[in-house]
Amino acid sequence: MSRAKHPPEQADRPEDVALDPSGLMDLLGVAAVLVEADGRIDMWSPQAEQLFGYTGDEAVGQYAAPLLLRPEQRDTAIRLFTEVMESGRSWAGVFPVRHKDGSTRMVEFRNMRLTDSLGDHYALGLATDRSTVQQVERKVALSTRLVAQAPIGLAVLDTDLRYLAVNPALAAMHGLPQDAHPGMRFRDVLPGDPFAGAEAQMRQVLESGVPQVDQQVVGRTAADPEQDHAWTMSLFRLEDHRGHVLGIANVVVDVTDRYLATQRADRAQQRLRMVANGSARIGTTLEVERTAQELADVLVPDLADIVAVNLLDSVLQMGRTGPDEGLPVFRAMAAKTAYPTDAARAIVPPGRLVTYHADHPAAHCARTRHPVLITHLDPGDVGRVAADDAAARLLAEAGVHTDLAVPLIARGQVIGVMDLARARNPLPFDEDDLTLACELASAAALSFDNAVLHQHVRSAAETLQRSLLPQLSPCHPGLEVAARYRPAQAFSEVGGDWYDVIPLDDDRTALAVGDVMGSGIPAATAMGRLRTATSTLADLDLDPARILTHLDKITRGLDPYIATCLYAVYDPHQASVQVATAGHLPPVVVRADGSTELLDLPTGIPLGVGGVPFENTTFPLRPGDQLVLYTDGLVETRDDPLDTRLNELLDLLPLPNHTAEEMCDRLLKHLRDPAGHDDVALLIARAQPRTAPCGPGR
């Protein structure tokens, strides 16, 4: 371990030196023996008593050779003694010595000649037990080897956090020569911000004496300034035998491999969480725009700072792409940023059409079906991922430095592209990010495709539904009639709701509303067949109950469909209405005086069930009175009781001086569920004097 070259601090007082001995001499038990020139022992230290077994009284004045040596070693010892005394050269070595107890011990000697003021010579022998010396040597060698060759970094710093010594392993971690450390402060060697916390921990250990063990530090050193490394640091305060603080020991272990493995594991878990989150959050409806926004919400901010989701306009218009001719035309569906940024203005707003240049990642994805990963974008290269020059300037100013475009592929067809970018996040997109983005794109593409197909099927069903509904005649004897049909919202299937107004003989008018249970084109087709049958049966001049009986038989032939229906015949000459219902919600009568009544009719069973006769009910409908017929989409919701909703309907109806048209609009505005999970058919007939002029129909 390299050590400080400056001299150690001096003691404050001379007596401090005397009171501060090294423990090494005590550990070795060094004995001192002074021998006169004739071989007699003149002085005998207490350590000599412990080493050889003889007290001072027993040894002083005795000849050393007969006392301490066996006969066979005496000649050699006397010869060595003579050489030291005559030449003045010291001798060091190991010699067998006889202990007082009779045993022989190997003792390591340091012998030297001393001369007093009178010129007389003496021999000073310093001796210690050989086994003790060997034990200390082994410990020192082991410590030296560990410090010098261990892969663990070791350092000793003083109370000012200046390096006193470091081992080669720590010098290699720092990227600084070992002999350059002594005298340098900790923060001079490691100036990066991540090491400020380590310095604070060192000062805390110096203050408290409480060790800090396995504290992780992540940063960069001169050894590898381009990459983060991780270390665990353990700190211990160093004190002398009197408790004075000498400094701090720092033990450093490089755990970069473990740190990177943990990072990889964390990223893998994050990817799994994002995939699971995407599976749960993307495609919750069959609405294309909402699915696009759900995808953007999953991607930002966990994977990207900026996201744009675009679908091919040809897919939205036709449901499938044909052969590409020229550059693809996209329709922007969703965009999101992780934080407020001018880069948002560089993204094409949802709903707009855009054609990117041929080198744009989105165009490349649509053409090749392969993703585009751009790990680094210089400010001058940002135009490659921008829609135009203005957008490129905004992206460059925002600091966009990496881009990832992934095609949305469903059933073998490219239907769109999602584009991701990072600006505030300093990490570039990598292969792991690409894999995750492709997994999310694959799941989202199927949801998009289902939503687009549903949109086209729904559009066809709505077109069919509207084509099957009647065009109301502007004039009906004694009646002002208004009707509305509202399909379910985009993420729901079109149902089989319908209404009809049929002129009969003798100035009578048949009024009908119904709801085929089911959705989509099959339900709309079944509705059309029932409406056609209703019109045909109306010409037979049958009462409402018999009309429903025949419709019930027809509906049973439309297996598996059933339907609810209400059929009424208004007679202006009698100022009355005859009505029968097949499992349908009751109509409302609004009297000319403003009172309202939910008619209590025999409910009947839905069409298609069979086996139960239908009943007629007759009630008056005088000029000024209104009859309100509707399907369940007007009043039913998923959260409110039906009785509550019917009461709301009654509360909205007393509107004097409002036309039937205005009443229709009012009811739809205030009653229809904003979510629009079901379609609605609404028919309002206001009784008028037979001589009243006809109002406009809609």
C-alpha cells in the first residue's frame, strides 16, 4: 500500500513521546542482555527473565555460555562472540538456547559491540523467541499480500479526508497512479456529484464512530469516464490505543456486474409490467381514437417522452390496404408528451392527414414492415424524423436525440405506425426498448384492426338501419308526428330499434316502435323484416293485438331473435287510441293541460316467445294531447334504476307551446346516456283537430 511521504505529526509534549510506545516491541517481547568482554553477564532485562527463565539475580555475574548453552553449542557461540568483540561487526541469527526448565528454544539474536567512555567493550544482545517472530512475519506478509493483491480497494484517509495510503486495486478503480494518491483529498480524486454523498458519509463516520457498511455508490471515474460503475463502500473510523481519532479506513468493492445485472432484471420486470399494463389498458373499447390514446398513455412516460400514433388513411376508409402507390397517407390518431414542451407543436394533431417524406421512419415502416431504431440524432439530423422543417426546428430545440418507429401490423397488413422519441430522458433507445415497443405494437395493432373492422361493420349496419326506417309523411289526419333515430356511439354495435307511422283507412294512423334484441347487421336485417311485416299486416285492418300475434309467429321464424314492440292505432273521429304491447316499455300520454301519465297496459311477452295472447287497450287522445313512444335506449342506463329514469321522463314532458319536433330534441338531450351504449327510437304524436294544417315532418 502506498503511504504518505510527509513526516508523521510530532507529539505536542516530550512526555507524550514517552507515554506513547509502539505495541510491536511488547508483542515481540524483545530481551536485552549486556555481556562483558570476558563473557560474564553484566545486565539482564525483565524480558530476558521471561525469555530464558532466569531471574536477574540468577543471571547477572554468571558466564553466559555455561548458563544459556548446551555444551555442543558453546564453541560456536564463543567463536561468534569473539568475532563481534574483535571486529565490531554485528551478528544476527537464530541460535538454540537452553531454558532454565531444561528445554531448548530457538531464539533470534541481534548482537552488537558497545564501547563505554573508558574504552572497554561490551556485547549487547537483543533476543526474542523465534516462533513469535515467525508468527508476526506471517501476519505481516499476509496483510501485505492482501493489501497489495486483493481485488478489493483499500484506503486510509486522515481526519481531513486526505489519502494516506491506497492499494493497487483502489488506484486502478480511480484511474490514478498509486503513488499520486497520498496527500490528495477524497473529492480531488473523485470530484463527480455521485461521490458527494460518500464524502458526507465519511464525515459522519469520523464524527460518530459508527461504521457504514456496504453503501452503494454509482458514478464515473477517470478509469472509465464514459460508463457508470457501481461500488459498495464500507467505512471504519481508526483510533489509537488512547482513543484519539487517526482517520478513516475505506474498503471498496466493485459491484458493477451485479449492478448491471440488477438493472437488467429491473428493466425486464418493467417490460413485463408495461406489457401487462398494455394488455389491460389498450383496446378497452372498439373506438379507434380511444384505442390510439390508450396506446399513447401506456408508452408515455415509461418508455418515451414523445409519442405519435398514426394509422393509414386507406385502412380507415376501406378497412384494408391495397397496393401502395406513392407515399403512404397517414391520419394522426393520438399524440402525447411526458411534460410540457414545444415539441408537442411538431406532432401532427389528431385527425389531420399527413404524408411523410420517403426517408421518414413512418414511411419506411409502412414500406418495409420493419421498425426503425435511431440511437443518436444530432440537431442537424432531426429533420429525418420530422414532418417538415418547422417541426424539425422544434424537435431540435426540445433536445430530441433518439427515435424509434414501429409498424402496427395486424393479420399480415401494415395498418399504421407508432413513433417514439426521447428528449429529457438522456438514455438512447436500445434493443430492449425496441423489443418492448414491438410487443406493445403487436397487441395494439390487433385492437386497432378490430376497432376499424367494427367501425366499418357498424357504419354498414347504421346505413342499413336508416335505409329501413320510414320517411315520415308530412301529413297525417289529426296528428302532428315527429320521430328520431339515434344509433349507439362509435364503440357500440348498432341495434335493431325502429319506428313506423302507417296511414290507414278512415283517416286512422298506425304508430309502432320496436326493438330487436341483438346488434349489428343481423339485428338491423331482422328489424327490416319485422317492419315490412308490420306494414303489410296493417293493410289487413287488424286490431293491434292480432297484429302482434302475427308478428310473434314471424319473429319465431327469425330464430334466434326476439323483439319488443308496441303497436297503436289512432282514430281521429273517435279521438281515441287502441294499443297493444309485446314486452315493450309503456307509452306516456301528455294531456293538453300539462298532466302526464305512464299508461298501465298489459305488458305482454316479447315477440318470438309465443304461447301468450296479447291484449288491446283503448284510451282517449283528444286534440292537444300527445302520445310518446320510445325504446329502452332513451331511459335505461347501467347505473340508474329504471323507475327513476321513467320519472325523469315524466318530469321533462309538460312543455306547453312546444312542437313535437322540439319535444324530441329535448328528450334526447336530457335523457339519453352520454355513453350511448344503446340506440334509440323515439316517436311523438300530438293530436290535432282534423282541419289543422300539416306541420313539417323530419
